[in-house]
Amino acid sequence: MDTHQNKGDNSFKIPGNWSLQSKQLKEKFSTLTDYDLKLEEGKEKEMLERIGNRLRKNREEVINIIKDINLS
């Protein structure tokens, strides 16, 4: 297994308009709160952890959900 592949995800940046995406995420996942989706500069990792904990998903799944929202 190549551990270097995951290093890029440690600095995952939210693409596009987060305000719009966070609204779409709340519509799709009603359990998410404003606090879960609060994005502070440089604290993307913490936000991804909050979303993952709320949705019971791992980091990769959360990143894929955000990418999917961005494509729709």
C-alpha cells in the first residue's frame, strides 16, 4: 500500500463556493449542523472530522461526498 497517496488529502482544500456547498450538504444530510459545517481558514481537517463524526463516515468518504456535491 502506498502511504504517500494519502498525504495530499491531509491538506484537502474545499473547492468552489463553500457557502453554497454547505447548504446543499445540509439538505442532503439533515443531521449536519451549522457548527459541523463551519469552515475556518487552515482548519479544513477539523471540519472534515466533525462532518465525518456526525455522518459516521471516514475522511475519504467525507471528501468524496464534498466532491460529489461540487459536481452536482
